[in-house]
Amino acid sequence: MPVNVVLVDDEPLVRAGIKALLDTTDDIQVVGQASDGAEAVELTVRLRPDVVIMDVNMPKVSGITAARRLQDLSPRPRILMLTAICDHEKVAEAFQAGADGFSLKSAHIGELIRSVLTVAQGDPVVPPEIIRLMIERSVGQESAEVTEARKRVNRLGGREQQVLALLGGGANNAHIAETLFMAEGTVKGYVSRVLAELQVENRTQAALLAHQIGLRPESSEQQPTA
């Protein structure tokens, strides 16, 4: 079964271009298109797609506002945000609104298709350009937000921190299970506990916390410093 997608962008030519890219694979089917956030919410409620590809900046109702409104749907669609530029504040706001990943509008066809399929499986997508931006902003300064994130991560056990570090690297449950020599069912339990302890809603927000404090798989056996 293909992944059903609703495509949202206020520029008709951009929508047409992205649809043309997605139409090159049988794994994805664009079932609807919208030109603003309000229309996106209405269309998503009616069509119940697996993934909503949503532009961040749109007139009237923004993609971030629309993403926030879609969080109460059950089942909730995965949301892949589109942006032409790397804006740290917008990225953070989008993830806080419940976005599952980001894709740059300049992404190659293969990258876009992989991003859609990845978020459809429930795994986060953060392009390297955005990761670098987040790291650069945190170097040399520890904001109150990062300090709070570090305190929350410090409450996790060592194994839970290893799972969080792998989430931050974009690993899915199968990869985490293979890396840590666990059953996938055990990994799911650890992921649920990590999300609950960190008080975040999804894997993407947990991954963002890992990036904020510089937690990486190779360093996750050490406790983050307070």
C-alpha cells in the first residue's frame, strides 16, 4: 500500500513540482493538495492521509499553526515540514507544534522520498543542514532552554540515555534493537519511558532534546554534565 500524502504549499508551482517528484515512485500517492493551513486542516480531517507535507510559512494560517491543530486527530497524520531556509526559531517552533520532521525545498528527489517514507514509519527526519545550525547556535552558550533539557536528560538511566542518543541520530526501533542487542518490543518500552520522562510528545521532540545537549551515541554511556 502506498503512503497517502496531502501536499500543502501556498505556491501552485511549488506544489506541482513536489507532486511531480513524488509521482516518480509507486510508494507514495498524493491524495490532496491545499494552499494554506486552514485548508490543510480541513482536507486532512476529510481524507485522513498518512503524511502531511506542509510549508512552514504561508499567509493566513501558517504550517506551524496547522500542525498544532492536527495533533488531536486520531489516528494522527505524520507531519513533514517544508522550508526554503534554515531558521532555528521556526524549526524549534515547528517541532514543539508536533512536526515529525523537516525537509528542505532544495532536497534532491531521493532525499524527499526517503523523508516522506521515514516519517510515515514514525521516525524523525532532520536534515544535516538543520542539525548543524542547531549545534552552531548552542556552541559557546547554554541557554535556559538547554540547561533545562540537560536536567531532564540527567533523570534518565544509562540505558535510556543510550536509546535517546540513538533517537537523536535518527535511528528507528530496528536499528536501536540491533545496536543495543535488544528485542524491538523492549526498545518500544524504552522509547515510551524516555518520552514520558522527558515530557515530550514524540520521537522527534526527544531527538531535538538530544541535539540540544550534544548527546550522541558514542558518548551516551556517560552521564551528561549538569
